[in-house]
Amino acid sequence: MEGSVKIENASKIFVSKNESVEALKDVNLELSAGSFVSLIGPSGNGKRTSHCFYNRLH
């Protein structure tokens, strides 16, 4: 397999009428083709946001 993915300083902010929530801040990720990644952590740590963010890059 060829290729890789490199993301540097990625951020995501959700804005509502009353507040802004910084879901991701300065996230860096570098993966080689064929890599396996697992995101683990407590609820509310940005796992789903990260997944959706990176999925949109394809």
C-alpha cells in the first residue's frame, strides 16, 4: 500500500447562540497506509468529533 495521512494543528469549534465549545484543539496525527487507529477515552472527549472530522478529508 502507498500513501499516508498527516494532519497538523487541526481544531474544531461548535458555536451555538449562547456559547462556543472547542471540541478539538491543535490535534496532530500522522498515519502510514494500512495503519490501525483506536480512539478511546471518556464520554465528551471528542472521539466522535475526531472521527467525523478526519472522515471528511476523504
